Amino acid sequence: MITMYPKAEILFPSSLIPRLGDLRESKWQRLVKRVARLPEIHPDRLAFILMMIRLDGCLKCYNGSFKFMRGCELCARQTVMQFKESDEHLLRMYRRARRDIEKHLRTHGYAGLAEPPSMEEVLKKKA
């Protein structure tokens, strides 16, 4: 099917994480680099996605809106670049999303998915 807006997703897609690393200072860059290497179901990566959904306002995006027509990558890049607060504030938003993910996983688990590997296991595989 051909669509008018091929760049739009329903929510922030995790495939865009690596493309956001160059937008802020070193603390942001380190966070993006770290979570981009993780498996898609890793809680740290899920927390980053949740933070971006909140930051971008993905839940208010709809077919035909200006943000939707521009696509997720441009929306996310512009939102991060124009964020007026410090990188530390973004990291606090990430930590809050991480706590929310942990709480959800404690309550509901991974809905049948295998537990993600630990960070140590991920780094061993990369080496």
C-alpha cells in the first residue's frame, strides 16, 4: 500500500535512537550511545523510548497533524534540539521513565517474552 506519510509511526520507534546522539552535549550522547546498543526489550531501551514518547507528545500525534506529516525522525530531532532545559534535566526524565518501566515490569512482567540479557552479557557479546 502506498501512503502519503511513509515516515510516521504510531509511537517513537526505537530504530531512531542512534540518530539522536549528535543533538546535545556529552551526557546525552553517552546515554544515546549506551541505550542504542541494547536489545529492543531491555528496560533501559524501553525507558528511553518512553521518555521520547512523553517528550515528543506521541500520544497526541494524529494522522494529518503537522508533526505526523513531518515524520518521527524530524519531530524527535527538533524536540530534542529545542528542549530548553539542561541535559541533566533530560537524564532525570530518563530516570523517571526507567522507574516507571521497572514498576510496570514488576507488576506485569514481560508478557511472555524472555528476560533481556544483563548489560554485562550485552557487553561480552560486543567484545
